[in-house]
Amino acid sequence: MRQLNPGDTVLIPLQVRHWHGAAPDRLFAYLAISENGENGEGTAWFEPVSDRDYTATPA
């Protein structure tokens, strides 16, 4: 996990699976800009984040 602070910018390379969201006691808002893949596919949504990951202390 990575802790983000106000104003931080994160670039995620293509094909890198990742998740983002708030902590139990913090709000989180983000702006995502994504491109379609070579075959026209867009964002792929995977399984929800587990409660264990959601409540874990950032490394």
C-alpha cells in the first residue's frame, strides 16, 4: 500500500492492476484519466477491496 497526501499525483502504468480508496477514518477523492486499449477496451473493474486491506495501516 501507499499513503497519499493532499496534492499527490500518481501515475499508474498501463496493465498495472491497482486499487484506490478512502481509509476508514478519511475521505478520498480522485480524478482518473484513462485511455482505451489497442482493441478499444476501457477500464477493467476487479473484485472489491477486502476489509482486511481496507483497514490495514499503510506501509
